[in-house]
Amino acid sequence: MKKRYSVIIVSPDNSQKPRQIEFTLTVKKILIAAAALFFLAVSLLAIANVAQASYIKEVQRKIAYSEALEKEIAAKKLEIDRLNGITDLINADLQAIAEYESEINSVLDLPSPAGAAPELSRGGSGEREAPVAASLDEAAVQVAAYTQSMKEIYSASLAFNETLRHLPTIYPTKNGVLSSGYGYRSNPFGGRSSEFHDGVDFSCPIGTPVYAVAAGTVISSSYESGWGYKVTISHGNGIVTFYTHNSRNLVQAGAVVDKGDLIAYSGNSGRSTGAHLHFGASVNGVSVNPLSFYESKD
Ligand SMILES: [Zn+2]
């Protein structure tokens, strides 16, 4: 016999007659399967709903992110404009530096650095044209190149200054009056003979300060017959100056003197016809007119 099931439906207030529904095992299985399918469908819907909610959240997050990006891009554009402005300012400065570099090089008589930044320098022979940096990166390269160039100019200027320090550019006395020039002249002690005057004379009272006309080393300081008290200084590059007829020498052989150092007081010692300073010079052992140092070399 087929197993049968029944369900009795009773109304809560007994107003209706109870009803009995009978069904077989097959129907029961169908009902259970239907219930399971229904439950499955509801579950799938719920899962789909959760997934959709999370998708919506993700989309909202992306929209917010994209809005933030747009704002950031706008800010970056402003920043790029600002940086471009700075590049322009640096270019103006580079232009000024290039002009100064060229001026300094001509003052120091240096060759122009040809190609601290070859990819940007135009022309090529001698003058370096002012660079134009297209970006801050290029500007940084240019500034680095000029920094190097300035270092070289600094070194050259130190060398130039050192050379200048050792060249006679000041007179040995501040208030002497040139009384006798360089070269052959009639003998100041009388007679018909002429003598070679190895220097120039500055007429000045005894005790007038005598200064080193350039930096150097005192190679002798002594009394010599004829010259009287004499100081001789070697300035390097073969240049030697000497100061004679002094009343008193203030430096000794071996002393290192700077340009303008007080080295003696003028006098009338040795073979002299009156109070004066005799100032002489030689280059590489050959006597020269000391005044030639002060003449313009142009
Ligand atoms: Zn003289």
C-alpha cells in the first residue's frame, strides 16, 4: 500500500469545518524540493543583493577617487605653471651669468669655456652663448655647468691676483719727485763723460718711507760701495727691483714682503749727489727702465 500523508487545516475560531488534505509521498518530495528550490532562490537573491551593494560601494569609491584625481591634476597644472615660471627666472639668471662669465673671462684674459653644456651651446668657437633651459632638469644641468665654470674662474682669479701681487704696480715712494730718468746721462758728478743710469731717481727728504713695489723675497739688504744702503727684492717671474742710497734698511735678506710693505727709509748714502731714492729693476737679469712697469700695456 502507498504511504499517504494528510494535513488537517483548522480555523482558529472553529467557525469553519476542519479540512483535511491528503497527499502521497511523491507529493511530499515535490513539496520539499520546491521548498528547497525556493530557499535556494532566496539565498541567491540575497547573495546577489550583497554583491550589488558592494559593487555600488566600489563604483562610488572610484567616482570619489576620480574626483580627487581631477582636483589633484588641476593643482598639478598650477604647479607646472609655477615651475615653468621658475624655469624662466632661472633662464634670465643664466643669461646674466653667461654675460658676467664672458666679461670676467675677458678681464682675466681667459679662454671661454667651450662646452660646459655642449648640447645647448651654439656656435662653438670661443664665445659660449647663453643657454636656454627648457625645463628645470636642464636648468639644473646648466647651473651645475656654470658652478664648475665659476670654480675655474675663481682659481684663475686667484692666480691672476697672485701674479698681480708680484708685479710692480705701485711706486716705491709716495711723495718723491722724479728727478732723473733711466739710461745714459751726463755724469752728475761733473766732467764730460756720460754714464748709464741704471734706474730712476726720486728726489725726497732723508727718512722718506720706501715701499716694496710688489710682493717678493728680499735677496739682499746691505751697504754696498757706490749704492750705499741697498735693498734688492726678487718678485718672481725673473723680476727684481732694488732701492738704494737709503739712510736705513728695515728688512733683512730672506724676508718675505708684500706689495706696499715699508722696507727702508730714503737717504743719501753711497755715491750720491743729494737726498734721493734710486729705484732700479731688471727682468731675467737684464736691466730695464722700472717706469716701464707702470706704462699701460695696451
Ligand atoms: Zn740714481
